[in-house]
Amino acid sequence: MVLSTHTRPDGDAIGSQLAFGNFLEAKGLQVLMLNSDPMPYNLEWLPGSEIIEVYDGSLSQVEALATADAVIVLDTNAVSRLGHVGEPIRRSKKVKVLIDHHTDPENWFDLIHRRESASSTGELLMELMEQWDAEAISSECALALYVAILTDTGSFKYSNVTPTLHRQVARLVEIAQLDPADVYAQVYDKKSIEGLRLLTNALSTVQVHHNGLVGSMIVSKRSLKNSGASVEETDGIVNHLLSIEGVRVALLFTETERGTKISFRSKGDYHVHKWAQSFGGGGHRNASGAFVRADLESVVRDAVKSASKFIETNSDELDGEISAEDADYLSMLGVQK
């Protein structure tokens, strides 16, 4: 079996991959975990993380893709989101399986197990494992599943958390005999001084739009360079916007050499996945992303101005126009190349 997940893998991606790999090995199957991007630094402590390979097109990796009984894609449903390993997986003659909770999967998968209402891919995998063989869920597997669910629920604070999920998580805590406080610290309390400088800079760019309903932040190439932080340390910054009273939708714009990344986050019925799709991306209803090959200023302008067209809500708070203050903000972003 070959298991892969999306580029710049997060906790749900890595946790799900490690958990399912561990489970399949317990069932006597040989597993290769293969990704386009390396392990994020705050997840390197997870058992088994050292055996996840970065795809480089080596003969052994090509042979594994050619001879595996199945290729299983976790936590993403588009070939572009798999990075360099995407096309080799899509072209594989083997059974291609998708296990995911995002919207609008591409049509090249042979088997799909998907539920948009699931909190995480980790939640879907736990259900599958318990139905298949609950006794094969080891402590290492349970820990990885816990991290998957922890990170994709915002530490159990998002609206996708249900009583059933809490019961599942309680079982994972029991199986792994884990300390939730310690796991939280391992995942979230590993910021570098450079990362904190980057956060400080990003917070200084905070603006609100559409009568305070939409909040935005910017991470420019200059701020990344001046802080000394890596782009991976932008993860989670967008969530600070949702702590602003009245803000229901958060946008983080990250400038790169090739274009601009947009991170979309929202609360409740303010859905952002179609908004992200309009910029060539996708994701969950309340957490999505897109990458646009355009300059930062134009992407910010287009995204903020288009809010009313794509936020799915029963509210009429978005009037389709931007204020004079927003117009001034968009005309003088203060982005220094």
C-alpha cells in the first residue's frame, strides 16, 4: 500500500497518514508513506514520522507506485494538491482510494470514502478502523488519530465537533494513555523567536472589511525575510482574526515568489469553500485555501471585494460594496517588494 497526502501537510494529513499506516501494518500489510513535502517541524515527534519519504522520483518509489495493491490518498482530493507525487499517483494503474472530508473530489479515484460533515480525515479513519478491527488500533495509532482530530477541529472548538466525536476522542485518550496537555504543547507550543516576530508583523497589518464581518492579514515576502521565519510558520496565524469581536470570516494573504496564497477561515454558516474555488482552490466549508499566480495587491483587492458573492450565509450583512476606508486600504497596502 502507498499512502500519500497533500503538500505542506498539516496535523490531520500527517496524523491520518501515520495512523492508517500503523493500522495497515498491524494487519500484515506492507506500507510506503510518500509525500511531496517534508514533515512539519512541530509534528516530527510523532512515532513513525521518520519513515515518511519525500517523493524524489527514485526507482524504488516508482516501483512501489507500480506494484502496490492500492494507492490511498488522504485529506485531499485534487491532483494539484498532491504536489510532485500527484501525477504519478493519478497515472497509476493500481486501485486509487480517496479518504477525505473536503468538498468536490476529482473524478480519477476508483474508490471514495468521504463525508463533508466529518471534523477531519482522522475521524473518518477511526470509524473505519473500529469497524474493521478495533483491537488493531495501537497506542501509536491512537496518538496519531488524536493529533489529526485535535488540529482539524481547532483544539475541539470548531462547529464540526459533536458529542459522538468527543466519545471517539475519549477512546483514543484511553488507548494511548496520553496526556492531552502534553500533546497540545508538543503540537502548538513550539514556536521560534522568528515565528513570533513574523506573527507580530502580521498582526500589524490587520484590517476589517464589510462592516467588520471580514478580517484580513498580510504576510509579505519582506516580512518573511526580515523576521527570519520560514513560510511554514504562517500556519495558524489566520485564526487570530476570528478572535476579533464581530469577525466571522478571516483571510490571510501570503506573498511568495510565484504568487499569493490565500487562507480562508470562517465561523458557523459563513461558508468559504466556493469562494476559495473561485480563486482556483478549495477545502472545507469553514477552512479553505487557494494559490493565485498574481501579485499580492491585486489578489487582496479582488478577494476582499468579492466577499459578498461567495460567502454562504442567511445574513445580509455583506452588501457587495467596500467602504471608503477599505478602498484606501486596498490602494495603499504598504507592501514593499
